[in-house]
Amino acid sequence: MSFFTSEYECKLDAKGRLVLPAKIKGNLPEASGNELVLRRGFEPCLILYPMVEFKKIYSKISGLNEFNEEYRKLQRNFFKGIATVELDGTGRFLIPKLMTNYAQLQKEAIVVGMGNRIEIWNPEQYDKYLINDPGEFSALAQKYLDA
Amino acid sequence: MSFFTSEYECKLDAKGRLVLPAKIKGNLPEASGNELVLRRGFEPCLILYPMVEFKKIYSKISGLNEFNEEYRKLQRNFFKGIATVELDGTGRFLIPKLMTNYAQLQKEAIVVGMGNRIEIWNPEQYDKYLINDPGEFSALAQKYLDA
DNA sequence: TAGAAAGTGTCATAAAGTGGAGGATTGTGT
DNA sequence: ACACAATCCTCCACTTTATGACACTTTCTA
């Protein structure tokens, strides 16, 4: 069971590689080896899954019958936003160009542990999408987490 | 069942580590080993859970489907404020930089046992959030604790 | 085919994190 | 009040992580 938490300020190197924070890397499931899957988020960010976690989503979406038009449409749009990446010996991976563009990544990135997955954000975008009103957050938490 | 009580004045060392008071440490559930979870409080303080206590919250929030926009928003704001920490052999743990900033912790900290969890405060902030008027405290107690 | 751009790997250094030991202080029981 | 033990706190040494630099390979382009 993956257990990613916390936010980290990370830097991309000149070639667009991101070094995963040690706390994140340490929580990657053994079973996935160095294989990760990168996906375009619905928000302007990237989402990183260990391979085992991604398989769960994959089996759901690839299970949809290809002879259904709406399913095909979903599949097409889903798969186009996916890339598999591999950690190198020092715990880095290259973010494909189109994906850095999509998420507007430059030198700095915010990495957020989201339980079973990891989000990668441009810092300014990230701020925009965070809840700024403590009351709203508190209310949302109460709505879904209340005993 | 955890049972943390009382308040303690503690010091952070040069690296930002906090030594848990013996009374608190003695009440940590065996089942959690040395694993603890730190969370940003809604107030400007940090909240410390033994792992077993936190698991209850975690299973609730990670159970929310990631393809729902509102769930994602909650998850993002929740997880960003979470970090797992581990007690070392001498009962200390490192408070991540971003978290010491959030709670405005410097050398001194107030540690408060809150039953199933522990709060960590900057001393001045703590004073601000305490009830100073005995009458108000009494009224509040009467409102919610009266038979 | 040459040169440029992109991708990959290694290394060095500085910063951050981790662990342990010793002495001061506090608390407890006799 | 005293001795003993537990706790607290500071210091230091070691390990791990982060980051920049650089060089080599592969791919693309003119």
C-alpha cells in the first residue's frame, strides 16, 4: 500500500529531469521497480503513479469495450496523456517536453504526496488551486471526514 | 486507546528536532512502533498522531475516488499538510522545515496532550488561542458537557 | 555528413538529516 | 536530606540527500 504525503519544493535540472525527494522515493513499492507512470492531470499538473498503482486504473479503462464509441473517446483522451518513465540510478526521471509544457514547469516544481500517487505542479499554479480560505477547507474536511 | 494529557514546555535542537516528553512517549501505543504522523492544524499549530490513530483518518480520505474533482481538492489540501516522522532511539523526531515555518516554531515549543493526539505550538501563539476568561471557559463547558 | 539538440550517466561538493554519548537537571523513594 | 534513577539537553561525528557541473551518447536537422 503506497503512502505518499507532504509537499516538497524540487528543482528540475537543465535537461528537465526531476529528482524525487528521498521521502517519496523511500515509499515507492518494491514491486514497481523503477517504473513509474506519468499522467496529465485534470488540473494543470502532472500525476505520477508507481506502476502497481497505475495498473489498477489501467485495468479499469482498458476493460471498457472498444466497440463502444464513448468508451473509445475516453480511452483515446486518457491514453494520450500517459507516459511511462524510469528512475535512473540517482533517483531522477526525465519529464517529456510536452508534459513540462502542459504543466508549465520551469526550474521549480512542487511535489505533493497524495496517498497512492504524486502530483507535480508549477508553484504559481499550485497556489491558485489550493484552498486559501481555512473555513472552506475545514468545511470540506468536515463534510467528507466527519465520523 | 491513546490517552495524552497535560502541557509541556519543550525545546527544539539546532536541527529542528523535538524530544517528546517522557509522559507522552510512555503513552504511545505499541502497535505504532516509532511511527508518527504530523499534520498542520487548522490553527497555527502542528498535530501529532500515533500511526494507528492516523490510519483511521487515512483510510477515509484515501478511499475517496481520484476522478472526482472535489475529492481531489480535499485530498490535495489534506495531504500537503501531512508528514510521517519517526522517533529515533532517544525519543526525538525531526519536524520538517515547512512545518516549523507553518507553526512558527523556533527554540521553544508547547506540547499539549489532547487525548488521542498531541498538539505542538509556538508559545506566544498558544497563549493567543487559549481562553483567558474563566467565565467563557465555564460557559463553554456547560454548553457542551452539561449532562 | 557535420553540427546542434536532447537524453543519459557519473562525480564532487555542500547542505541536511541521523544517531549516539556525556553531563546537567529533575524527580522519586527511602 | 540523601542517593539513585530517569529525563532532558547539548554537542559532535557520521551518513544521506540535494544540486550543479561535466562529459558522453543518441537523435534530429540542415
